[in-house]
Amino acid sequence: MPPVFTPRFCAQCGGKLVANGGLNSGGAPFYCSGCGSPVYEDPKVAVAVIVENGDGLLLLRRAQHDQAHGKWILPGGHVDRGEVVARAGVREVAEETGLEVEISRLVGVYSYQDNPWVLVVYAARPVGGELSAGPEALEIRHFTPEELPWDELGYLSTAHALKDHLSRG
Ligand SMILES: [Zn+2]
């Protein structure tokens, strides 16, 4: 996941933010030295999709140069503010794999202590399009459950979601 930066300036007045120490303003982590507004750090929401057909589960090998570069991940990405989460999943799958999918169910919601990301994972089946790796993938392929590259997954959440999906049968 991309880095999440700590806010430094007030969105209301542009004043410098000061760490609050949780002592006032309802425990907000920062307050504005200009207007006194409390400032909260909201979680970031991402979506990923387990696309399954007769050949197995679709994974892509991440092209971006970050800690997950070259590792296998699920298609997915940021949810834009105001966007329906499942629709963001469908959009990301289309951008990254060329496939049109239909969401079949929610697999789970994954969050971790001190990690700003909350990941929503859906299962889906392809209903159209043509499989082709977008610029964010070095490679894209199906894995049967037995072939899944558990030691080469990009994120802990990828492994947790795949296990949850497979354990449901
Ligand atoms: Zn302010």
C-alpha cells in the first residue's frame, strides 16, 4: 500500500498542526495552532477482489517499486471518497486485468494494529472482457488452490483473504 502521510497543516485555515497528546479536543491526535480545530487521522480504505474462474484464482505480480514489488497480489486499490466500495473493486479489476467482473460475495474486512489501511475483499466472477496485464502488473495468471504462492504474496492481508476464501469452500 502507498505511504500515508501525517497531516501537518489545518484544512480549515492552513495553520500548523500540533500534536495533542490526547489531552483535550475529544482525544484528537492533533489540533490546529491557528483556529484550535481538532484534527483526526481517518483510516484509508482499499478494496481487493478474488476473481475466480475454472482455471483458479487470479493474482498479479506487482510492478510498482515498493515493498511488495515483484510479489503476487490481488487486483485492487484505493476506494475514492464517495465511491461505492464494491464498484471500486469492479473498476480496479477492469483497470488491472482487463476483465469485467460481477461481485459474488464479501470475503472479509482486514485491518491491523497501527496500520492506516482497512482492506475490503470481495469474491467475483468474470462476465466479460479479455485478460491482459495493465501497467501495474508484471505478470498476471490463475493459480489453482494447490499452486498458490504463499511465500511470495505481497501483503499479509492477501494471505488472510485467500485463506478465508478457500476455507469457505
Ligand atoms: Zn485551523
